[in-house]
Amino acid sequence: MTLDFTRRVEVTLRLNGRDLTTVVSARTTLLDWLREDIGLTGAKKGCNEGACGTCTVLVDGHRMNGCLTLVVQCEGRSVTTVEGLAGADGVLHPVQQAFAEFDAFQCGYCTPGQLLSAVACIAEGHAADDASVREWMSGNICRCSAYPQITAAVLAAAREEPGR
Amino acid sequence: MRDFAYARADTAESAVDTLADPGTSVIAGGTELLNWFRLGIAAADRVVDIGGLDELRGIASDGDDLRIGALATLNEIGEHPLVTQAAGALASACLQAASAQIRNRATIGGNVLQRTRCPYFRAEEPLPWPCHKRDPGSGCTSLAGRHERQAIFGWTQDCVAVQPSDPAVALAMLDAQADVLGPAGSRTIPMREFHLTQREAAEAGQPMRETRLEPGELITGYRLPASTDGQAYVKVRERASYEYAIVSAAAAVRLDRTRAAGATDPRRPRQGRQGAQRQGAPRIAAARVALGSVAQRPWRLTLAEAELPGTPLTREALTPVIERAMADAVPLPQNGFKVLMARNAAVRALLAAGGAR
């Protein structure tokens, strides 16, 4: 069977718990779509080449770079951004609460990506100790260098809600 | 980013059919292709998505082989018990590559097809300087400029770039085979021959070629012969995590359990406590070792592999063996340090693979 190539593609996915269907240009990245089309600006565009991690989101619970993911590759998947972390009642996610308590940021630009990455890091079981957090959080650059506080926050949140 | 038309493949064959049109690229994870489109490195008008093909997924034992599907991500491979048991160097190489979030997207099929990290190559078009890979025949700005991270084997005046893949080094060391599907059917390519140096490509009359994969062919997976050898992957880099290798080394070692160095030789006089301990180092029965980021291909040290059986597993004994096997290195003016660094990485990988501290 010959495949049908199109520049506009219909995609159905779940975004922060809500099902939606959209039509996108095939080349649209998940990051650009979230920020420009949907208006969710939590995921940040830092390097736009997979080097900084500020665009980290969860796809089916796995952390990924929004700038290296096409929307068309998310067909049938569930995407979580920082806007979907807190409860509907506004209660912060334990990882968000830990970042606030440990002052795990300065300018805050990398924080949404750090938070999503930390949620996945804990769920994966990679937040056992200082060394594993530093290794498994290395994909999120913080140019204010709040790394000690970020590490402490991830470890504290992991103690509260351990992963697998 | 470059505009393109998109289709989802329903079978591997349907994807290969679309590749008959040279303006078609495959996307799996996309961590390389999207950046190529941004920089103008790839010029495809059509993209075929193989990401939904379950036939290319999975990690399983297949008789004496370990079979890894092309769509297995680096994180899946790095943490899979079958891989950590039978191919520890590959698991380690996968987990030392990129970052946790890139490893969730990047697949082992695409990883070995990544292009060099040479900054003169990875710049946005139009390139303000000559680069042979971007504009064939234009010359190598790196050779005339900065080249401390570049090749010490197999380079030419046209290009001095290295292949940066970590998993490729382990696959070449472990004698993995790539399963490939093309218009003429399926075939296998040994991973120790998969990549080409600039000199090999030039000698074959195809100076732009970087791999033995033919246009229109798709990697569907890999097969690794089962191994009980101790293994290690040593990656030397400028920061402890999330960085490309300056050099790397993959090794597999089987120890000779029947005799320790010198200990069973009855002609040797007994020595003091210190001497006996030193002589107690195990000897190597068989070893494999490959270097990474020293050439445009993983660099098996075949001369060393021939010499290593019988060699004691000590830094002192291994170092001259590796040195002899690297005697044909031709460093560039700024990267002589890579010869020493690669030698030491190979020795460290062998020691770790053999279980020495």
C-alpha cells in the first residue's frame, strides 16, 4: 500500500488530562504548539536543539524534550506540562512544594523543565541519593546554578513520594 | 524548521518503499533529524514515521543472540536486564549518552546514524566557512582552525571529524550485527565495519560516504552474540554527565581462571609477600577493546586483542600493549593529548572489564 504524505495532519491527544483533536503542520514541534497554538507557556524555549532541557514535558509519563518532539509523534499519547502538575484545587504537586521550600531556583526560567524532569526522575526510581539525582537530572541546565537546592528538593520530594 | 509532508508507516516494508524517493527521510525518535532540518543539514521534503512499528520494538533473547529492535530507546536498552547481563558495555554506553529526556526519545537505530558534532559542520545555513560535509570539495575549516576534539585515525585533508556515538563503540566491540531492510530485501552489516573513516571512503571512490548503509536501507535491529565476558565502557569528558566524549573505550575481558600471573610457574623461585601479591594478578584469556571519538568509526584495537591473551590484568602490563596497538595514530597539531587519553581509557576499560579496581 502506498503511504499518503500530507503537510497538515490531524492529531488526537490528551493534554493535562483533557482530550483534544487538532490539525497541525507536520513540522510543528510539541514545544511550539504548546506555546504558540495552545497558549501554555510553561515549557520554555531555551536552546531549541535539545541541549538545555527547559522544554521538558511528560509524554505518557516519560520526560522528553518538547523541542525534539513533533506534535504528530504524540498521536494517542498523554502530554503533561507544568500547568498540569498542581491539583485542580490549586494545591501544589509535592515536587513544586519541595522546590519552593528548598529555594530551588533563582530566575525561574529553567524551573518548569526542572519540575517535570524531577517528577519523572522520582517515578523512575532515580532519586535514591545525591549522586543519582545529579546524574539523572543532568539534562536540565540551570544557569543560575541552583543545583544544590534542586538536588535537595528532589531528594526531599522523593522521600515523601518514593518511585518504583 | 524545514517544511515537509508526513506519513506514518504501517510496516517496515512500506517505509522502505517510500525511501525509493531520495527526498524522503525516516523519523523514529527525531532527536537528530529535527536539528538537521533546523540547520539545513538534511533537505528532505517527505518524512516517513516508523515510530509506530511494533515489529521494530523490543529486546529479547533469541537462541544464543541478544536481539534489540531498532526502536528500542537508549534508556530502555541501558536498564534492560538482558542487556545489563549479556552486554554490559552497551548498557553503560547507552546510559552515558545524552540526557535522561533525550534517551527517552533517541533510538538505537538512529543513534549510530548521528552525524559528527564538529561545530564547523553543525552551523546554520548558509555556512560562513567551508565544510567538506556540507559543501563537498570546499575544504576543512577545522583542520586550519580548531581541531583538538577531532580524529587521530583515518582523517584526510578534506575532513577530520569523528563519529560521536557511544553505543556504536560498544556495538562494534561486541561484534554486533545490524539487520537492515532495503529494496532488495534484508541483509546484515557487522557493526565493526558499519562506519567508514574519511580515508576508507575516499579509497572506495565515495568520499562523502560515512557508513555502509545504502541509500534506501533501514536499520531494523541488532543481534549480539551472547557473552559472559566482563565488560566496561569508559567515557572521558569535560563534565561528569550530559556531554560528548573526548575519547571513550569499550572492553570485554575473559580471565584465565586456571592460573594467575607467575603463580603456577614452578621454575620461578618463591618471592616475598609483596612479590607474591603482585604475581597474583589474573591473566587475560581473551579480550576485545574499541576506542570511540578517535575516528569517524569505532576503532577496534585488533593488534592489542591478538596480544592480550596471557597478559596480566595490571596497568603496567596493559599499557605497552595498547601503546603498540595505537602506534599508527596520526594526531593533528592540537590533539596529541587524545593519543595518551585514549590509551589510558582503553587500559581503564580493560581493567574494569576484568574486575580489577
